[in-house]
Amino acid sequence: MYGNLGSGFITSFWWVRLVSCARGEYVVSEAAAAQKMRIQVLDTANHILYKNDDARKGKFAITTSENNYYEVCFKDNSPGQGAVRREVSINIKHGTEAKAYQNLAQAEKLKPIKLAMRRLEDMADEIVSSFAYFREREEEQRNTNSFKIKAATRKCLTDFAQKDQLFKADYEISHDQSSTVKITVIDIDVTLQLLFTKENATKGKFAFTFDRDGHFDLCFDNQVRLGSGSDSIVFLKIKRGSEAKNYENLALAQKLQPQEIEVMRLADMSSEVLTSLGRLINRGEDHLITNESTGARILYLGVFLTMLLVMLTGGQLVYLHRFFAAKKLI
């Protein structure tokens, strides 16, 4: 990152995962002797992790114990007017990029192939940890997924399920005696098959598995029983794939060790990532084929319209020539 700084400050933010290291290198352009530049590295609680009141050129490194945002602040502490604008350049690396593998190889006397394997293992751990973190964030958001349904209205949520992927939902509905809520889950792609239904739903769960990739509608009908009815509040928690599986029961059934269960969980998560990537690649290829086909059709249409305009223009010229010849104007 580069920036120009006069009498003021510039800030850079970055995100560091749990138990990760970050390294930064900075260079500040020269200025008058009395003009000093301060650099600080802070977390969101304003804890100072690194500080230099006369920053010119240097490095810093931090190791985190929790997920957090961090910021690097540069402030020009000029004593008065006449301050020279200074250029700041900073390069921040974290995770495997920040590790000094050459020093590690010398310390542990690792051969190049073992060092490369160590780097690949660290990268794989980072990918799995990042994926697990985002899955946890997604689950937290789903746990707080609540909405209100007005009396005598229907609300439907459309979702996508992959082939052979377990889909599980927990629901809890709050309403009074004047209304009841009906839940229906319908396959909307081909068959319009009813996957789940529940009259007078209050609290429960349901699960299903698709035999193909497809979309479905999850609908809540707030039906009036007495008077004008009342609003209902739905709390919905959705899980799919590996997060919907009960690995504790699986461990008891197959008498697996905790390490084996964790390996199975990571294998399922990796398989889901590969399946999702494959599906995205296929969709991209479909869009590319559609774009190429559309481009070819537009080209043929353009050529046809050009030829048609040339023929119409020639016909008009012939007609006008005959018309003026009949009037003996030419």
C-alpha cells in the first residue's frame, strides 16, 4: 500500500484469523530532521501491539490469539508549518506468507521436499480453518434468522439443495390462539412434489435429501382461526451438508476415535467444497456456451440485416431511376 502524508494520518486495516501471524514492512520517505512520523499497530480494543515514534524504515510482527481486525496508523507529528509531504509504503503479509520457511529449514534441518510439504500442510490448514470459520459465521446468521408473518398471509423462502446433500431445519413459531401456521416444503423444479407439511406448527424439525440438484420452496401460511387473526413470529435454523450430520451419533455407532471423526468431518467439508467448485465451473461453462451462441446469432442477424438494407437500397435506386425516366426528367 502506498500513501502520501502531510500533516495528518493515514490508516490501513486488515483481518487476521485465529492463531495466525502477520508481518509488515514499511518505508517512509525522508524529510526534515524535526519532522517525525509515528506508526502504531492497534487492535479493535485499541491495544498497542507495535509502536515507533520516529518511523523511517522497519518491520513488525504479531501473532494473534483471536479473530480480530487490526489497523496500522501513520501520523505525521510535525512541529508547525512547512511540513513536507512524505510517501509511505507498507507491505503486510499474514499466515503462510508471513512465515520464514528458510529459517525454519535451517533450524530443523529440513530438506527442500520436506520444507515444501510443510508449506503445503500449512496452506491446507489455513484453507480448512478459513472454511470452518465462514461456516460458523453462516450458522450463527442462520441461528438468528427470524421473521414476522402477518395474519392471513403467506411467506415462502426459496433455497437450493445439492444432490445427496442432507438438508435439515429446526423451527419454532410464536402465535396466539387466533392463528395457526402451516408449513409446506415443495420441490419447485420439476415435479412440484410435497417434501414436508405440518398443520398447526409450533416447534419441531424436518430433514430431506434431494436425488438431484434442485430448488425448493419453504412456505409458512399464517391462517386465521378467530376474528382477524394475529401476526406470527418464526424462528428458523437451517443446516445442510456436513453441518447437518450428527457426528457424535456416528462416532458411537461406528466406535470411532475423536481424531477419526474430525478427519471424517474435514473430508466431508472438502468434498462439499469440491462439489460446489465443480458446480460453479459447470455453470460458468454453460454461460460461456450461451454467450458464444448468442454472439454467433447476433453476427448472423447483423449480416442478414446488412444484406437486406443493401437490397432495399438497390431496389429504391432502380425504382427512382425508372420513375424519373418515365417523367422524362433524366
